[in-house]
Amino acid sequence: MSPFLITRTLPEEATDAALRADVLRGLTRTPKTLPPKWFYDAHGSELFEKINDLAEYYPPRAERELLIAHSADIAAATGARTLIELGSGSSEKTRHLLDAMPHLHTYVPVDVSESALTQAGHTLVEQRPGLNVHALIADFTTGLALPGTPGPRLFAFLGSTIGNLLPRERATFLSSIQSLLSPGDALLLGIDLVKDEQALIAAYDDATGVTAAFNKNVLSVINRALNADFDLDAFQHVVRWNAANERIEMRLRARTNQTVKIPAIGLTVDFAAGEELRTEVSAKFREPVLRRELALRGLELTRWWTAGPLYGIALARPSAPPTAAQLDTSRRLWAHDRSS
């Protein structure tokens, strides 16, 4: 194969259609919600890079330290010849893994951004002449059609992004990945841990206001893409710790009574003063809870590395399918998540 290939499995019009559907669905429900993936236009990506450098925002540093310390262990434990990274972006997070895998044959970065994949792919094949890179323009949350690559394969989902999925979404995601795993394959997850509430709040509400600007950027995306008239100054960045569900929630609170028009989808939305629009959840985990969630989706937690109380990296492999009793427990847990 060529050292660098890129395949589009996501139709070019799919992003616009998904935005329209998410805005229509999220702003006509009670309470109002928007998915966090719409933070990330070019400006949103720049803001997120700044967030990663903030003193308060510990996850990228903690994950980097763990990858530096344990990539060789991960490589030895998996023997992977193919690395598949979901939501790869610039592929920066996985470079320590790539360096630790001398027998790696193929790297498959998966992302919705063609420009990010192209830039990262060309850089990687220049730096690693023996590595094949087959990038996929795809939305991994809607299913994956993977190229044929040698096994064993390691699927990597880093950046604690799994915490941005609600319980039902996590269950669907983990089940879909489990269905792709062959004997000998593995899944590597970056996991943010439950910790002191004050530290968690600070990580999402920095003193300089970068995260607040990032949160409001979702309104800018809708204004530009759907010709909406959101007034960003009319909304306040709000961060809450949902103790019952052990997750951070980012919200935008309307400062006044207001009406927003979104002509591209024929929608007019009223906000009452004080009404909140949820823009992100970020679940934090405890090792036994993660182990149970994985088991319910036919995955076994086999290795677990932590950076003190801050962050963890989990390695999971296919296991026996869950029993009827386990699935019933899963359904009851979902029913108790009042905010899903």
C-alpha cells in the first residue's frame, strides 16, 4: 500500500445535516441541549489548544505523563501491528505510542476533519518511513467501516473523550467497538477520575475565561452555519458538578428573556432569563464503575495505569457477553440517570 492513504466514509454533506438535526432536536427539547462536538470550528480548535495549556486543566498533562511512562508496557501487552485512533485530530496524543511500537505496520487515524488528517498523515510518514498511514474521514459514533489491516489491532480513544458521552451513548459506543474486536485485539481508553470537586470545577472554569469563550463558541458556529442571531454576551458560562451522576456539566445561562431566530432550519427559540442550555457533560470515573460498564458491553478491563488521583489509562479486551441479569442492571442504571 502507499505510505499514506485517506478514505472518506462520511458524506461531505453529512456534517451540515448533522448540525441541523442536532440544533433542531436539542433546542426544542426540555431542558435544551447541544452536543459538544459543535465547539470545534477553526476558532474553537484554537481555543481548545489554549485550554490544554491552562494550569487548571490537568487531563492532557496527566495523560501525556502516563503515555510516556507506559507506552512500552502497552505495546508489550498488546503486540499491536495496527493502531486505530478514534477522534485522532492532530495525532499528537498517540506519538508516544507510535514510538513504542517497533513492529507497528499501520496507523489508522479516524476523524471528521479532512485537513487535520491530511496534515497529520503527511507528517507521520515523513517522520516514520516504515509506517503505513490509512486515514479515515468518518464519524466513529455512527459506525465504522475499517480497512483490512494486520492484527493484533489496538483501538485508542484518548483525551477522556468517552466522558463526553451520556450513559446510553457510552453503552452504544462500547458495544460497537466490542463488535469490531477480533481475538487478540484491545481497546485503550483515556479516563478522567473522580476527584476533589473544587479541582474539577476549576478545570472547566479557568480564571482567564478561555473555557467560557470555548463554551460560547458553539453559538458562533450556529450563527455562521445556520444564519442564527444568538447574542453571545446574553449568555453566561456555567459549570456544575453533578454529584449524582459524577460528571461535570457545562451550560450557557440566558441573562435575559430573549428570542433567537435560526432561519436555516425555520426555528424560533425562546429563552427565559436564567434558563440554561447544556453544552457538554464530562463524566468522571472510578475504576470499579468503569470495570462494570465495560463488562456490560462484553469487555474486560485487563490493565489499569493511573497518575495519582487525577487520571487513568485503561486497557480492555473482549470478554464473554453480558448475562441477562447484567443487562437488566444496565437498564436500571440508565433509568436512574435523570439528565440523559
